[in-house]
Amino acid sequence: MVSADTVWPDHLFADLDRTGPIPLYFQVSSRLEAAIRSGELPPGSRLENEIAITQHLGISRPTVRRAIQELVDIGLLVRRRGIGTQVVQGQITRQVELTSLYEDLKNTAREPGTKVLIHDIVEADEIVAERLRVPVGSNVVHLRRQRTAGGVSIAILENYLPEAFGDITTEQLQLRGLYQILRARGVTIRVANQLIGARRADTDESTRLGIDDGGPLLTMERVAYDNAGEAIEYGHHCYRPDMYSFETTLVAR
Amino acid sequence: MVSADTVWPDHLFADLDRTGPIPLYFQVSSRLEAAIRSGELPPGSRLENEIAITQHLGISRPTVRRAIQELVDIGLLVRRRGIGTQVVQGQITRQVELTSLYEDLKNTAREPGTKVLIHDIVEADEIVAERLRVPVGSNVVHLRRQRTAGGVSIAILENYLPEAFGDITTEQLQLRGLYQILRARGVTIRVANQLIGARRADTDESTRLGIDDGGPLLTMERVAYDNAGEAIEYGHHCYRPDMYSFETTLVAR
DNA sequence: AAGTGGTCTAGACCACGCG
DNA sequence: GCGTGGTCTAGACCACTTG
């Protein structure tokens, strides 16, 4: 018997497509996520148990579990053995996505712009060589860009890429984010390692970002890897701390 | 037929325990992780395919897949359909764990210390009430602590907890990290939402942390939730940026 | 004792990348 | 065409929580 206080928005799952290319578990998890974010499943709601969901949807339990797990992984649901599955109390929302700052800004509806300060080929110093796993002194693409949102400077981005990306043009960089350009070339970033910190701005940085000389900067250093596990990009960026910050959701395994 | 250039450290898996309480997939993934981190499986190595591993270990394919998935999730392995599974090139290592600063510091072998500056019960203002999901004006525990490592001040931590934690003693707080105390009471943090930024230090902060007045501070604001999805802790912390930074590994889904 | 999620099996078929 | 990982099934038994 199912407890009376459980919820399951059955109507959302009437049109599951078993023939198309979209996995069943994804169809279920995305509809469920929408129901949670819209408030249809309020914080604290208890979902029906997995067996019951199985019967409602006509799919197997591992598939149901995978759908639920997707939402547990992003911190929207909490599972407890012997208890059930509940919507988390906090309306925690965004995740630090594996996207570029450019896309972050687009999503916040401030018009992003890019000024390319440096775009050349240099020999890798020890740090760049180590990060990109190329020999010291080999050629790498070097970028320095200034990023604006709604006309206001908010970040200075310095990046290094393997020489294979030497044919990226300055025009492309002015129009799009780096990750967009990479994706258009069939390169997908799969894993990234980031180090977030803070330091004083130097004179050049404070002038460009329109802040006080010596004022605080938020910094991020990142190495990104593609599908094949190859290092694709190393960069160290700095941000106006009153215009940008990093949001993360951590979920215990 | 298995390609000649694949690797599988079969000897590591001779003693899998099928009767004990430790899940098979975890036994496999943790041994595999150790082999990767030790360098026994160097970056770029191709693992044997999943069917072959199934036969080597005498376990089913979903179990093998789950073990591999654990390491994909932390950025150690990369899977490609039609290609296989490989060790990531970069030695991605630590993760921002769901632990307190205290434990972070212990792991880096600098002796952590805590000075309790404030420990009282206050009425929740609007922000605290919203974060902890309690009524405005209801009682909450208020903490302000100064954290040292090897005798050097590195952070000021301000936290709010529901009144149910009013029996935590100042002595406990001096000896242990907050999350340790919570765990000892049977409270496990499951989900946390963090916002990381930077700002200027005020005079009190700069004095306590031994930095210049107005110098840069790394800041973190966090709300943490337990197994049941209940808000357990809200805090805003600041760190000496030359002594502490945040490391994250992001993995695309 | 009853109900829940956690783990595991032994298959099946499909989609993608490559030669 | 072949090998790879991606998805899915229909069960089974176990461990934990609560009444």
C-alpha cells in the first residue's frame, strides 16, 4: 500500500517516447526536474516508491532509479533507505556548469562582448607545457581577452591551447565564446579542473576592469580535457568580484 | 578479440569479497582508482572492454559499468562509444569535498585550531530565516569562529544553525570542526550550495587575519542540507587568499 | 512486520566510431 | 562489418527505518 502523502505527477509522463533517440531515463528525469523547479512538487514532497513508479510508467526499476539518481546528483532530490525519496527543502538551482563565461553571461541576459587583446603563437613555458602536456618550448596558441557584459568590463581571460588550434581566427573570438568555437570544431570539453582564489589587481587589470588599483579580484585557473582525455585548454582568468561569482552544488556520494 | 594495447591489472581484484557489506562495484572502483593514482595505469591507458572485465572478475556488466562510472564521475576515466575507456591525461586529483575547512586543513597536515569569537542564540533576521527555512525572529544558533593552521589565522567563519543545535558547547567547537560535531550527532550533510566570491577586508577582518586593511579576501557563502533535505547550516566565511583556495573538478554529464 | 531504497544478475538490442 | 559503450528489461535478495 502506498502512503497517502506521497505524490506523483502522473500526467507529466503520458507521452514517453520509447522509439525516439532520447533515453527513457532522461525523459523521466527532465520532466520530473521541471515539476520540481516549477513548484508542482514542493520542497519536502515525498515521491511514490520506486516500485509504484515502475508500474505507473510501465518501465523497469533500474530505469526509474537512474532517472531519480540524475536529480539526486544535482541536489534536487534526497533518498533515504526505509524512508523514501523527497524533494530537497532548499530551492537550490544553478550549478557551475562546464561552460564558458560567455555562455554564463548570455544566460543572465546581459549582452556579452569580447575584445581580443592578444592572439598569437608563443613557445610554451614550463607551466603551460606541464598543464597542456606538451614539450617545453613547443608552439601553443596564446589568447588574452577582455569580456564585457552590457558594456561593462567584468573579466580578463588569458588562455593557452595546443598548436592544433592555431587556425582559430580573431574574428571568431570576438563573436563567440571559446567553448562555442571548440564545440563547432567537434571538440567537447568533458572534464575540467578549476582552482578558485582571490588576489590584488595590478594597474593594468584595475584600469581595464574599472576598479581601484590594488582592489580585490576573483581568480580562476583551469585546465580542461576533451572526450579523449587530452588537455585542450589552460587558462587563468580574473573577474570583477562585484560582477561575478561562482556557484556550486556539492552532493555527497 | 581484445586489442593488444589494453590494460587490466587483474591481480588487484583477486580478493573481491562477495559476502561482506562493501558493495562489489565499490571494491572494484576503489582498487581501480588506486591503480590509476599510483601510476600503475598511466594517463592514456586503455582499459579492456566491459565484457572482458566482466569475465575477468566474474561479475555482471551493470556492476562493472557502475564501478567505471564512479571514476568517470570524478574525472579519472573517460569513456567513448566505439572506442573504449581510457585514463584521463591530466592528473586531476582533489575534489572540493563536502567537508569542513577544518578537515581540509587536517588533510594538508597543518595543525588546525579554532578560536570561538561568538557563540550565542539570536533571532533570525530575514536572510538567515530564508536560508534555514525558519520563521523570521525565531531562535537560531549563531557562531563566529577564527580558524588557524599552524598558528596562522586563515579564515573567519560565521554560521547559523537551527535552534535544535543549541546544546553544542563552545568546548566542542574549539576541539573539532562543525561538520565533525554534526556527524557525531548523527547529522550527515548531503547537499550543499556554495557561492564563491571576493571582496575587500574590513578593519576587524584584516587585523584578525594579519593582512592589509582593504586587502582582498576570498569569500564563501553556503547553505547545507542533511539526508532529509532539511537546511542544517547557513554560513558566510572569508579566507586569506594566499593561504586558501577552492579546487573543483567538473565533469560533463 | 512492513515498507523502503541499495545491490546484483544475465541477458537483450541499439548507436556510434572505425577500418 | 565489427567492436565499443549506451540503454533497457524482469526479476532477485539484502539492509535499513519505522511502527
